[in-house]
Amino acid sequence: MANISKVLNDKVIPIIMKFVNTRAITAMKNGMLYPIPFIIVGAIFLILGQFPYKPIASYFTSVGLDSIL
């Protein structure tokens, strides 16, 4: 097991890191990384707005949260 780890650390990781550190890959990584919090928040509001479980959806309506969401 230690031999596999050594081979990975000595041979494979440097090749992968050369690829990952290129400008194009860094730009794609940053381009996908920054909008993720907005996507997660938007998904939460979409789930709450059209909640798939009827008893909870009717609770949201009775409390008045349906107009907010």
C-alpha cells in the first residue's frame, strides 16, 4: 500500500498538478466556484416555493409564507 502511495505522489500527482495549474483550467475552476453559493440559495428558494410534500406546502399557505416565497 505504501508503494502505491509513493508512486502516486512521485509520478501521477506532478502530472495532474501541471494540468490543473494551467490558465484555462484555473479560469474554468474559478468560473464554476464563484456562482455555487447563489445556485444553492436559489435552489433552496425554489424547493420552498414549490414544496413537494403537500402537508408542509399547506402549512406554508396557512402561515402566509406562500406569498413571500
